[in-house]
Amino acid sequence: MLVASVTGFFETALASGDSIVALATEAHLQAINARMEERGHDVASLAATGRYDAGLSLEAVDAVMVDGLPDAGRFAALFGPLFERGLAASTSANPRVFLFGECAPVLWAAKEYDAALQLEQIADDYASSRPLVVLCGYATDCFGDDRDAGLADVCAEHSTVLAS
């Protein structure tokens, strides 16, 4: 379900000339790339033209953390070049970058709840002033027994929430 949703999200972007970025777990990134290839998208060509960039969510999380919490400056230093490269490569009249991310979900799964919510807030602030469309990938089972409270906190940081 997740891979199909992300692929559809990315295909919408590509069809309109926009660029895509994935910061996902290794397993999800491999599955997304395979699905994109199955659906006729040349992932290597998209990457070569700057319309697709991908990285591992754990590495991205490590890059933005300072003393166990995400840092807005480090976030901008990491995401800024990804965003700018994607925006420059977009071919649409009103270029955008579509980002699928599993950075905050990785923190949440590690029970780093405050860090995950702070990362969501930093990302939201960053995206609010840019032509950036973000899709976060949380597994509903990562909310555990106290699912309702955690899920409500995470959902409050998103403009749209879709259940699997």
C-alpha cells in the first residue's frame, strides 16, 4: 500500500513536470525505485537530470540532529540543496518539488517522540514558504498501545492524513 501510494504521488509530480525526492528506509526506497521502473520510469535518467533525488532517512536524521533534537539550520543545510536542485530541474510552468519522507517516522519508531514532532514542525516551517509538497510515511503500528494520543499529535502537524 505505501509503495503504491508513493509511486502515485511521484507519478502525479512527474506528469506535471515537477521533480521528486525520496528520503526513506532502505527497504522502502528499493521498493519505490523498483515500482517506478515497473511503471516505465527510468529512475537513473530522472536522477541524472535532477528530477529525482533519493537518500536514506536514517542518514538524513543523523545529519539534522544536535544533542538528540533536530536543528533547523542543519535541516535547511541538508534539504535546501535537494529542494533547489529539484526545483531547477522541474519543467513545469510553476515548478514544485514533491517529497516523500520517513525521517520523523524513523524517530517516532525509535520512541524519540519529542524529536519526531520537532522535526515535523521544522519541516512544516520550511515547506510553508516554498513550492514543496510533502508526503510523510508513518506505519500505523508504530503508535503502539497509546496510539490515539500519539497519532493525534502527529496528525496535528499535517494538513491531510490518510489511513492505510
